[in-house]
Amino acid sequence: MQTKTMSAFVEIMGNSSAAKVIDFLIHVRKDCSLAEIMQGANVAYATLRRIIEAMKNHDLIIEVSESGKRKKYRWNESSFAVKHLISFYSSLSENSLSKQASRVAETETATDAHGNKDSSSDNM
């Protein structure tokens, strides 16, 4: 079983169902049915329905189509709050990637070509 790495957003906001739904919807950026969101965000159906209703009530998402009995949802891109939420999410992701790159660079600097730790870093 493959485990998904927790995004910076979910790590900071807490591993809550709402954070996981937001995380999933930002990643996919397409029209999604409840079943797709439930599976992608790994949340229970009843919990997801409650989150989706709250998000609809606050104009964060809109119902865009009905295919048979399946309703599909997407971000309300005209919402000021959604624009800022996506911007906040992107900033967290960029910051997290930047920190990871810095850690890798520091590790590579402290290790010589033979995989041995640089002794000069021990003398600091």
C-alpha cells in the first residue's frame, strides 16, 4: 500500500477531513464528483457531504454539472476567498519545496564524493 506524502497545507492546517478535501481539490483543479473527491481525499461519504455543503454555502465551490445522478463540483474561481486560498496554498508549497531543496544542498555539501561526511562540518 502506497502512502501519500502529506502536503505542507495539510501538515499546517491539521490532518482534518476539510483540509484533505481542500488539498485534493486544489491538486486536481477539475470538475469532480463526490465519489472522486471521497476517494482522492480519503474521507467518509457523510463527512464529505457536510464539508461540500459548507463550502457551497460559503461560495467556495459550485455545482457545475449533473451526469446521470452524479453532481460535479469545482472551485468558484470568481470568489475572492478561493483566489486567496489557492494563493496561500501555492505559497506554502513553494516555501516547503524551497526548504527541502536547501536541506538537500546542505546534505550534499557536508558529504564528499565518496559518501563520507565532510570532517570540516564537525569542527563547527
